[in-house]
Amino acid sequence: MAYEPPVTDYDKIVENCTCAFCGSNCDDVDILVKDNHVVGVRHACRLGASKIMEDEDQRLTVPMIRDENGELVEVDWDTALDKAAELIAGAVRPVFYGWSETSIEAMKPGLELTELVGAVIDNQATICHGPTVQAVQNVGYPLMTLGEVKNRADMVVYTGSNPMNAHPRHLARYTTFPKGFFRKRGRFDRTLVTWDPKYSDTAKLSDIWVPFEENGDYAFCNAIRAVLKGKELKQDVISGIPKEDIVALTEKMKNTQFGALFFGLGLTHTLSKQRNIDIAIQLVQDLNKYTKWVLLPMRGHFNVNGFNIFMSYEMGFPYGVDFSRGYPRYMIGETTTIDLLNRKECDVFMVIAADPGAHFPGGALAHLADIPVIQIDIHWGPSTELADVVLPGTFIGVETAGTSYRMDSVPIFMKKAIDPPETCREDEWIVNELLKRVTKLKEASK
Amino acid sequence: MEYILKNGIVYDPINEINGEKKDVMFKDGKIVNSVSDDAKVIDVTDKLVMPAGIDVHCHLAGPKLCVGRLYRPEDERRGVKPKTDITRPETGFSIPNCPATGYRFSKMGYGTVVEAAVPPLEAKHTHEEIIAIPNIDIPPLTLFGNNWFILQFAKEGRIEDIAAFVSAWLKITKGYGVKIVNPCGSEAWGWGMNVHGIDDPAPYWDVTAREVIRALAQANEMLGLPHSIHIHPNDLGHPGNFPTTVNTIDCMKDIKKNSEYRNQTIHLTHAQFHCYDGTSWRDVTSGVEPVADYINKHDHVTMDMGQVTLDETTTMTADGPMEYDLYELTGLKWANKDIELETASGLVPFIYSGRNPVHSLQWAIGLELALMIEDPWKVCLTTDSPNAGPFIRYPRVMSWLMSYQRRAEMMDNKEVHAWAGRKSALGTLDREYDFYDIATITRAGPSKIYGFEDRGHLGAGAIADIAVYDLEPNNFDPTRNAAEVEKAFSNALYTIKDGQILVKDGEIVKVVSSKHVRTEVEGFEDEEKRILEEIMPFFNRYYTVKFENYVVHDHYAEPSSVYKVNASK
Amino acid sequence: MTYIEKPSISNVVKFEDPDVAQVKKLTVMLNTGTDIYQGACKKRGSTLKDEYRKVAGVCYMDPKDMARLGVGNWDSVLVKSDWGEVVCYAAHSRDAPHEGMIFIPKGPWANVVVSPETYCCSDPTYKGIHATVEKTDKEVLLMADLMRYVYKKYVKEGDKTEELPSLGEMPIYKRKVRSQ
Ligand code: SF4
Ligand SMILES: [Zn+2]
Ligand SMILES: [Zn+2]
């Protein structure tokens, strides 16, 4: 990157803001403000800074509705909210999707609205760590907060994830580089291991790179488990890794004092899906017979875990919860967004703080072209190209304060640094308005 | 609004009212001695009236619960109920969703439920769940027993600094009192280890449970907190652990209490799990006698039962190593959650069964404890919910305590395994609790133990938290009708909270917000400031969140009910 | 341990690599996923712009595969799978070598060719898709044009999407006339 001179022209610094990008939720970000505009960001990585220093050209600033020509037209808030409320109140099988980039405070009225109309509520976990949640339900969940790793870990393993790209400060702030209480020399006191078919940017930093074959993750973990249990490996090469190396690595893992395994979508998105995670979790459980091991899924959005936690405490199920019968049902493959779209079941789709246009497979998006879509977001994105009602929200962690849960489930209160644009409204306010208006419509039709 | 609850049979042990026919009056949410003629009359002639229940130890809100719900949809699918015009949908059996938690406690006539373990780093989460739970007041206990700052200060004998730290951290976490779980053991679990007994030092910190417990207790009394230290001792669930339990209580006996209202300086929680004799699960027997004997002879200790209810449930505790042992024993899915600088925790589903010899013995041990400790003011009814069983079973536990016949029947007709009778003294105990005793162990005792001067009784000035049950104590024999006892205590005729009728005829008729009940020490601010300044560099270096973002802000704890304490130094 | 050894990557695509036979069409395994550049653009909110097309409408390939196909950086390639086809820029992968494997960062371009099949697991199949890559002279579309071309939600009957004018790189909507 080109050299950028430090920003010196600002009115104030707002310290210890929380980055609203990835699941690392770095809460040490300083935002430089001038005239109620963000002019600089300190401590955030490139990803975090890019979001905080947003592209204002594409900021959604006014409510909009499509006209008969399929063009978006600016309208006032009442018109847009009434239109959205009417769609929701008239829906038979509404799906409210997203929530991972907004605050818990906004989820609360969202769930109320869901209960009121008997909708399905779901978040991005459905297309990312859904299999992880299923694996956790199969075999368990031995985890820790990130500070445990920082203070104790002498071995850190990343697999199926490339934090240097997706969670850039993960290594620097939590796992590998920082000086911990029992790891006073930081990086030098730790062994960094990457299991990845690709020589990723994280692998490049590692002490040990294990390039198992594509789709070789299951067999590889299985082999380590076998060695741990004292079994003789029958093949010379497993998933592309020589048997001796597997044995040597297993020994190393057994002889650490504190090991931590981090895994990402590379594991959940291959064909064996949750089975890959099953075995990774079981591997960590087995290792605890010898020494301390923990694991953590590398959650993507800053509040994707928050939604799962929120739904679990409110309604007992983490995502893909269907209220059409008046009580919550959770059936993976049945009450989950992609499946509902694939089956063309949904008749009104509301997306908040998410961008299915950028993340859903075309096969699922095709159905969104056939039904009304309501979008609540801060930027004009691929989903806007499919949206019939657009409601501009505000930026959590910069313009609006709120609660989020880090990937390790540590709750963080994200404060605000500037005031939101005048024409935008907080997600919480928007959803509350929808709730009020839909309640009215429902009562009127009784 | 004024009310008069007419002609009930009242049990109010704090005011020594034992089954008198009496009116209870309240106005604007408080109990009063008289009301005007305009008062609304609620006729409860001959029905059983008590203060609303107080649960001294339950796991109902916070990160552990949430891991449980997230990883046990099979439990959530038990107990599903659709929404009604008044209530939201319910899910869950041992780990119900938040709305169900509130409704179910309310239906049993409970008004206050203590959340027994809050890791400070995730205290916001606990408070968020308290906001989501309706109808009960919730005092959260903050975990201190494995906190690095405490370990260090205890090692150095800095009692006043511990007091300052506790005082500050109760404010930071919006907590009510001091909880200690497997002191030094949960820290050892950071390395996959544990400690055994109270004199086995934590790795690196080189401080023992004895030192930590004593230091925290001295600090607790220095501040004069309303509750004493609340302890889950070392060696939970290990055959042969009863000496550790006795040693834990005994190491406290010279510490002077600093409270008018409560009597104890240590509360021993889920005692059932800590009263085992023998050396293995094969030769395990009840170790209740020495523990009960000690408690009978000393007044500085109170306890709660941790009664096994013989259900499929979910175990969860800050005792991380114990949960791993349980996982090795059962092979059921193991979850773990270690919290930086503060504590560990773990979860394992558990299927208690009356056919299993060990579970049956555990069932017997809990009851044995409650029956062998003579003074009911030292006993509280709990199931360490959900660990030994879900809280909705409290009425069943009451029915067991009230009926020797029922207990004998269970042992005779093999509802429990023969070990229950063979390896404990339960079969020989014919003591039966009466309604006054039940009111003591679920209302009056808990009120004293927690320093809740404003609840747990029906004297003027108390908050109007009242339960009425559909039993007529004068025409009913609880020793012969266990099933009816259970049914009546499960479905209150009325539950009144702060003077509002929340339950009528066993159904929720009104939903209100729960209050966050917490303690605030006054007069220790300088010490707090000094200690915060001292530890801040360490905090910033080793925590992964900024102090500013660590604090539980006020808006997480609304509405609140604050017990102010004057640090009497 | 032998597996510590790290490969060195050549920085140039060698069209005349003697080991490489020229082909018209490559059969590959398609993976998609996050990539820092795509992520930054997405969150910045500059998805309408050329910069987004340049980071998400990209098919990262092994240099040897590029040589086989005879494509250089920023040439257009057509990626086809059972689920659809999309034109992307070819680019030399930083993570090479991985012959026979292509990577398209997650985004509207990748979506066209990944599988919506969840196998009853909520999660569609974003990785391990069988696909083919061939050279093409078609343009890589800007995001808005791509969405219109693929989903045709607001395209009037009879209109040929290919012939409509580009939606460009800025939001298009009718602003309210504000009375002063
Ligand atoms: S690592 Fe994640 S949370 Fe931290 S600054 Fe970067 S994008 Fe933000
Ligand atoms: Zn406990
Ligand atoms: Zn407990």
C-alpha cells in the first residue's frame, strides 16, 4: 500500500471504539472525527478501516420504493414504512434474514415482529457456521475466551480459515504475537500451525504448514485421533501427508501445555460439512486426556455469534427459527433460509444488515426476483438491486451504540463516535416502527 | 392500589406466624398493617399463604445457559408451548428459554431467584438474559474464587485490597455477592489440571483454596455485604470428598460476621455433591453424617441441598475440571468455556435415573442432608438447577421432604435403586417437614441468608411478594398425599409480585420486567480507586477487552433494586 | 519435518512453458470464499464500482492453468458449472500452486456458479464445485449490470438485457424534488 501521511486535521479522537467488521470485534479502535465526519481510524486493520472509512457515494441515505417501471424512487419515511408493513402483514410465509451486522438492541423488536406475524427468523450462520452449530450439537463445544489463548497458548492451529485475510488482527491481537502472562515473549513462545491445502497468507507466517489435500480434512483429523489412541496407521500417506509427519505432529500436539484450534469455513463448506467439525471437536476432546486444548470457530461478522446467542436465550434455538405455528421450530434444512428459497416457499423477504445478493447462490436468489424484498441496510449493494423497499439504517459502532458478541461470546458494548446522517434511522427504530405498524394492521383486520 | 388477601392460612416464619388464619394487606406494592375500606378483597379462605419463594442458588441466566441451549436443541424441544395473548412461546426442559424461565418460577409462587455464577467478563450477557426473563427478581453472584487478582492478593494476605477489589467488581458487574467455585481448581483447569482438597496450591500462583476462601470471607465481612461468601467447594462429586467439605467450612470458624440480619459467614451450596464417602464409584457411600453433624454443632454455616430429581438434565458449572471428569465418565457431549483471568466452566448433559445405583444414592444423600440437619433455618431447598435437576421439580422435592411414606414407597417399589437405602441412612429417617418448615427452607431462611430484609416475610414494609396455594392446610395431610403437594406447589393459586397479581389459578395473567438485584458498597470509594489504579496496567496487558468496554453499563441493569451497604470499617 | 517446506511461487505466467499443452477448456474444481480485497470493498460499500468488479469478479488460477488456456492477468474467462455461467477476470493466484483448482472470492459473480444445494444442512455448497473455464472476449459486467443480467427482476418483458445501457457505478434512483 502506498504511504499515507497521518491524519492531523481532526477535532477529536473517540477512543476504544469497537470495529464492526469481523468476529474479532477489536475494541481498541480510535476514530478521528472532524465536523461529525470520520476522517481517520487508528489501530483497525485494513478491513476494519475500510468499513469505518466508508464509501459515501453508496451510502443509503433516503427511504425508497420501486415504482411500476422498476425504478427506485425516494419517498418519505411514513410511506416507506407503511409499504413495508403492508407487505409483512399480508405475507403468508415471511422470512426475516440478516441481523449479524446490527446490534442486539435491534434484534429485540425484530424477534417480536417475528413472533407477531409467525415469520421465520434467520441469520448469516445459516450460510456460514451453520454446520459448526450442528456439529456442536452432535459432539460438544470445548471453547474459551481469546485472552486464555493470549495468556497461555504455546501452540495455535488454524485450519479451514485464513485469518490474515478474513480476521487480520486475530493473530496480532489475540493468539500468536501478543505477549501473554505465561507467554512473555509473545510469538517466540508459540508454535503457529496452519492446516490448509493452500499456501495461504497465514501459512506463510506459520512454523508448520500441513497442506493436506482438498477435502482431506476429515481423514487427516481422523488419522491424528487414531495416533492419539495408540493405533497404527495403515497407509503411508494420508490426505497427502506422510504417516511419519502425522505421528510427529500428534506428538507435538500432545506435548504442548496449552493448544488452541481455530477453524473456519474451509471446514464447513466442503462436502462433509458438519462431519468435518464433528471430528475436529472430537480431536480436541481427545487431546484433553493429555494436555489442555480448546477450540473456537472463526465467526465472520461482528455479531453473527450475537444473533445465535440472542436467539438461544430468547427462544432456545440459535438460527433458522420458524414461528408459523405460534411456537418456535428449528429444523435444519427445513426452516432455514436457503432451503426456504430453494423450495420457493417464502413470499416476502426482509433483509436487515446483511447482503444476500452478494452471498446467496444464484439458485436461491432467483426466488428473490419473484417476491417482494425489503432491505434495511447502510449501503447500496447487490441486494439493493433486488429490493422493492429500501430503508436506510445507521452504522453500529460508529453512528449508533449497541451490543455485540465477539466470536468467543464476550459481550461488548460498542459506542458511537459521530451522529448518523439526518435522513437515516437506527435499525432499532426502524424495526420498532415496523412492529407498531404491522400490529395496527393486524388489529384492524381482526 | 390496596388489597386485602382474606382469611388465608399464613406461614411466615420470620414473623413466627405458623398456620394462623389471617389477612394479608398490601398497598402500592408493599405489605401494610391496615388498608382502607376501598381495598380490593381477594378471598383465599383456608388456603395456604406464604411469602413468595426465594431460590438461593440456580443457574438461569448467562453464558453457560446459552451454550447449553445452543448445543442441546433436544432439551429445547421438550417443553415447547405456543404463545398466548399474554405470554411468549416457551421452550426447554432443563434449560428453558428466558421467557419460560420467568413464567415457570412465577407459577410456582417464586419471586426472587439467585443466579449463582457470573463471570465478570461476560456479566453483560447475564444481565441481558435477566432483561429477557420476566416476573422474578434476580440477584447475580459474581465469581471471584479463581480471579487472578484475588489469587495474587490472597497469596500476599492483602485483605483490605481484596475488599476494595470485590467492592469495585460488584459495581462493575452489577452483582449481588461473592461466589467461589472450586477455588484454585478452575484456575488449574487453565492447564487441564485440578486441585484436591483445600491445601493443594494452584499451579504458578502457589496459593491454596484455604487461603483464598479465608481471604474472600474476611473481605466480605470487612465490607459487611448482605450475603456471606457462597461456596462450591473443591472435589465436587468425588467419592470420599466429605473431609474437604468439612475442612472448607471449618477453616472459616474464627471469622467474625459483620451483619445484623444473617447468621452465617459461609454458605455451602449444593451440599449433596459434597457429601460422599468411599474411594470410588464402586464403594461410594453417603458421607452426610459427619457434614450434618458439623453443621448441627456450628452456627457460622448454612447450606442448600442440590437435590437430585432423577431427570435427564444439563450439568453446568464454573468447575471446569469436574465437567471434564463427568464427560469421561458418561461420554456425553462436553462443552467447556474458560474465561480469561477469571474462571473456567463446563457443561455435560446428564441422564439421572432411578435405576442407576449411584444416582439413587445421590438422591438419597440430598434428602438425608435436609433431614439430618436439625435446624431448617440452615437448610435451603435447591436442585442446583439444572445440575441435579430442573427447578420445576422443587414442588416434588417438597413432597419428598414432607412425606416419609412417599420416600419409603420409592425405595420399596424400586423407583430408586437399592443403593439409596443400603448406602445411606435415608430409610431410617422418619422426620417430615411441615408447611412451616417448607416456608422456612424456601422463604424465611433464604431471606436471612441473603440479607434480604425486604422480602421472604409478610411483615409491614416488606415488598408484597406473596404466594397462595390451592391447599387447605387444616384439611389436608401432606404426609399422605405427595402427588397433591407437588401439584399445588407447581401451580400457585395466586402469585403476587410487588403487589401485582401475576399468576391466577396456575396461569400467568400478567407479565412484568424482572429486577436486577445488586449490592453497592458506599464509603469504600477511595480504596476502590486506589486498587483500580494499581491493577490497571496489568488489566490492559492481559485482558483482551478495554476496561471501558468491560464495565456493565447501567442500561444493562434496568430496572434495578440496589442494596446499599455502608462499609463499616 | 518435511511438510514444513514451503513452495516458491513464480510471478509470471509462462505461456511457452514446454510442459504445458494448450487447451480450449479446462475442467476444474471451483472454490469460493473470503478474500481481503473483496471483503474490504464490500464493507466499504463500493460494490457498484469498477474496484469491486476487479476484486470479486476475479477467477484466481494457477499460472500453469493460465498458460494452458493462454490467458493472462485481466483477460476474460467464462466459468461454467451446472448452476450457471459467468464471465470473470483471470488472475494469477497468490496461493498457487493449485493446478486444477480455481478460486472466485465470494460475491455476485461466484454466486452464479455455486450450488444452492444444502443437502439438508442449511448451508449451500460454496466449495468443491465442478466447473469449466474457457477463454472469452465478453466483458466482465459491473455489479448492477450483472444482477440485472442474471436475475432480470425489473427487466421488462421483451427487453434484451444485453442491449440495455449500463447501470453504471453510481446508485440510480429518482430523487424527491425538495420544495424550499
Ligand atoms: S481484525 Fe476484524 S475486528 Fe479487528 S480491526 Fe480488523 S476487521 Fe476489525
Ligand atoms: Zn456449583
Ligand atoms: Zn450451582
